[in-house]
Amino acid sequence: MRRSTFFFVFVIILTSSSLSHLDAGEDKEVGDYLVDFSYSPKEITKDNKALLTFTILDNEKRDVIEFDKVWVRIEEKENIVFTATLSSDLDQAVLTYIFPEAGEYLITARFFKDEQKMVETSFTLSVEDDWVGYVLLILFVLTLSVIILQQKKIQEKRMKRKF
């Protein structure tokens, strides 16, 4: 019984630490808090999923601080494209989001405990065009064109043989 309990606690700790340390992110000191904004993948591209996490720590001790929820707003060029209130799970809030356009986004996070605002700050996030997707589309079209041309040549040879 003790081994299974230990294993369960170990898995929870491992999961919590692995989620809070993603591919990239930024920490910001705000008063007594260190706000940790992490995301994955390292280079976020439009029309692809991005995992965003929000955590707060004690600025001196670096201990994770519990919070109930975090209000998140995502803006691009003064247009609000997303708002939500996320519940805390294992002392962090997690959001999966697909950015609709390439550009600079402002991510604002406002943390609450017992309905009281604890801390608020914003982060800038750069979203790139998915040029790999464009290249793959161009390669697909070129390959399809070559196949069609080859088929036409084969048909022309068959027609010449018949006559």
C-alpha cells in the first residue's frame, strides 16, 4: 500500500514539474511574486496548437504559490481574440490555444485566490507563419503536376502506337 501511494505522489510531482517547464517562456517579477508563463512548442506558428501554462511563485523562496483561478486575455493589435478564466490544477493553469494569425500577441494573466486578485502582468508572444505548411503544399502541387504530365505523356505514346 505504501509503495503505490509513493508512486502516485511521485507521478503527480513529476507531471507537475514537467508541465511547468515547457519549451520556452518568461518569468516576470511583480511585487512579492514571480509569474511564470511557459509555452510549447518553442516556436509557435499560426493555425497550430500551442500549450500555455501560468504559475506563480514566491519571489524570494521560489516556492509555488497556490491560486484558485487565472483570468487570461490574448490580444493582437489592440483586438481581443480570446478571454477565459482557467482553474488551477496542480498549482498551475493550462491552456491549449490555436493562434489564428502570425504576429505579436499580448498575453495578460490575472491570478485570484478566494476571489481576491493576487497579481496581474502581461507577456508578449511572437507567433510565426507556418512556412513549412506552405512549402509542403507547394511540393504537393508540384509533385501532382509532374504525375499528371507523366500520365499525359504515357497516353500520347499509347495513342501514337494505335495509329
